[in-house]
Amino acid sequence: MAKSERELRARDAKRDLGKELLQSVREMKTGRRRRSHKVKVSPIVAARLKSELSQAQFARLLGVSVRTLQDWEQGRREPSGAAKTLILIAAHRP
């Protein structure tokens, strides 16, 4: 249940923000509060990166426009069967 404005002010009045910030800095320095973020990369992006080509070069290799390649990489469109095959080949044999 959401707290009222009055309850939030009462809670915040009891907090020592300076102490909380110092504690957070100490935890970061010791690595206890380390966060890791993993970005899921599409198979198309992975194939392009593995081949060490720019978007323009990879699009030219596949015979599509850069815009089409960007749409595939961002998940807005799916490549056709032939394009999928070419991407798989590029992934296995960069």
C-alpha cells in the first residue's frame, strides 16, 4: 500500500542522508555492492561484430540497405530465409 505524503515526510525526517551516502561509497569501494548488467545481443549483431564489419559493410555484404539491417538488429523486422542463412554463414565463418 502506498504511503501518504505525511508518512513519507515522517520517515525522511528520521534519515541521515549523509551517513547513508558515506556507507554506500564505502560499500562501492569494497566491491560489496557491485552490479553487473548484461546486454542481450541479437544473433544478427553478434554475427556482424564477429566479422568485424560496420553496419554499412555488413549490409552491403548481405545485399540489403543499412536501414533494413538496423531494423533486423533492433528486432523491428525479421530477415527472410535466405538472409538468415547468410547471417548464419557469417556467424560461423567471419
